[in-house]
Amino acid sequence: MSVPPLEGSQDAGEGGEWDLLTSKVQAWLNSGQLQEIGQSARTPLTALLAVVAAVLVLRVYAALLGALDSLPLVPGLLELVGVIWVLRHGLPKLLRSSEREQLTQQLQRRWNAFLGKS
């Protein structure tokens, strides 16, 4: 399939489509419409970039966890460290009533701040 040359082009054998396309693109760029489109798409573009960045960070994080999981003894040691931390720091806060009340008040303040009520 061949495209016939445009009427009025310099060389009827070469066509003039490329020149026409470049002149139209140049005129569009000079008209300032690209800047208007950029301004109107700034917020969606920022949101899209944030989503892409989040996906990238999650992929790197998953790869790091996969690498740690493949090492012998590391998953078990990390689980043991987590259990020790919960027993050492979390359990005393749940056993004493004053600490428990303070913890629930702090969680309630954070929840209200998250909801925008404070």
C-alpha cells in the first residue's frame, strides 16, 4: 500500500507528508496549547507519578524481603526479634491500667486527628 503525494508538494515523487506533519506540530507547539494542557494535567500527572513511585518502592521492598527470606536463619531470627520486642515493650503497657488508659487515649487522639475531628 502506498500513500499518494499531497497536491502542491515540492517534489511529487517524494510526497510532502513529513514536511506537512512537522509544520503542523511546530505550529501546535508555538500556539501555547501544550502549556495549557500541562497546567490542566498537573494534578493528575502528580497523582500518576506518586502511584508510579509507590509501586516502585513496593517492588524494591518486596525484592528486599525476598532476598532476606532466601537467606538461611534470617526469617526465624527476625520473627524472634519481633516477639521479644512485643513482650518487652508491648506487654507492660497492656498490663498496667494507667499505661493501658494512656495508650487508649493516645490511640483515640490519633484516630480523631486522622478523621480531622481534633
